[in-house]
Amino acid sequence: MDMDWRKYISVDPEVCHGKPCFKGTRIMVSAVLEFLEAGQPFREIKAAYPRLTRSHVQAALQFARESVESGRSYVFRLARHAVSH
């Protein structure tokens, strides 16, 4: 079942240089995706970012999937960043 990631994530040129981040924070979606890429469990994400919930993590995954499917350009910037580490 899909959730509406727009409830949790914004892309605003005035916040974090336009990189996708969680609403009301400066926590970038890419930071959570890096934790997931490394195989880190939710408790590690929560320890690093106490304000985030499992719904935020689900929103990040849905955002990434929909972005890849639609070909949005900012995902490719995130992908290059993830590959370089």
C-alpha cells in the first residue's frame, strides 16, 4: 500500500540547496537512504535522527522509487552521491 510521501518530504530550493528533505527539518532524504543502503536497522536511523519515524523512512523509500520511475533529475544527483561513497 502506497503512502503519500509528500506528507513527509519537501523539495524547496530555499532549504538544503533544493535537496529533498523531511518537512520541518534539515534532514535530507539521502541521509536515510544511505543508512538503508548500508543495511542499518531503523533503530540506528532513529538514534541518529530522533525526530524521524518509521513513516518517514517508508516515505523516503517511496520517494526514491517514484523518483526513479518518473526520471526526476534530482534522484540522479542522489545516486551519484551514494555511489561515490
